Amino acid sequence: TPTNTSNFTATITPTQAVYRIKKINSYDADSSLMAYTVFTYSGNNDLYDRADTYDATNTFLTYTLYQYDSNNLLIRDDAYLNGGILVSHRIYTYSGNVLQRVDNYGDMTGTSSYSFYYYSSGNVSMVENYDSSGVLQSYREYIYSSGTLIRINKYDGASNLTSYTLYTYDSNNLVIRTDDYDPSDTLMGYNTYEYEPY
């Protein structure tokens, strides 16, 4: 998507309150909390500047800093380990306001790139992941119902399904849960999402 907020904000009627992502909780298949991420903002907007990740014991693990251009498009993020060690950074490239490519750089994560494709509606249809040699490593297929994302299928470079994710929304069309399954339909884990008004 062109910015990092499309799945995490919504305008609510009749009060017209607007919500932004506050926290994502990650659980294993047995509903044990594994980690959580807290988002912080510097302004009265839905553009988060920082995301801090903790484990289930509240131990600080990693943080990511985000940069935007004058059009509020995400153009870079930098991921750090606790202690300030840079793990990787990603550069976002657009055509107009439409995200076309993300390049990932980092000694710990390797170098890779992501190419984005869209339906005529403007919704993302597929994201392909390539290694530094330009070899396709994996891709994701995005499935919608009435314009709302409901499922992402994840494949390896040989088009074998490796996992899929199902999306659940509340009455305000905010994502409140995503469930990750393996190809045999066994739940691997899930995330829950919390929001705050602004």
C-alpha cells in the first residue's frame, strides 16, 4: 500500500472519530503471548515515528524508526536491536503516490527487494520478494471481498503455498486480528490489534 496506515485507520460515524494503531500483540497457536509492539507518534496524525517490540516478559527487544516525505509517504525505516545496533534499513520507492518497490539492506538480514503489483481498483494484488541476485524467493497473493482484504496467500519461489493469513475486522472496518495458518490449515499463531483515537 502507498503508506503504512491503510489497514490500521478508519473514520467512524456518527462522531467522526479517527483511530490509529497503538499496539500489536503476537501469540502462538496456544494463545501464549510471544511479543508485542507499541507504536508512538509525534503529531496528531496516523504516521507513527517509532515502533518498540517487547517479549512476553516485557523485555525490550528491538525498535524501528520511520521517515516520511512531504506527502506523508513512508520513504525509509531503520530497524535496531536493543542497544542501538542497526539491523537493517528499508527504502520505499513510489510512482506518484503508489508504492512500487521496497529495498531491504542489512548485514544481519541480507539484501533483498520487494516489487508491488495492483488490481485496477488500486488494491495490492501481489508482492514479490527477490534476493540480491534478482532470483524470486517468495511472493504473496492478496485476496479481497468487496474491496476489503480478507486473506494473504504466501508462496515460495517455486509457487508452493507455505502459509496463509486471514483478516478479521470490527464494525469500524479496523483490523482486529490476523490468523496465520500452514498449508495444512493448522493455526501457527495470530496477532491482535489495538487502536487509539486522535
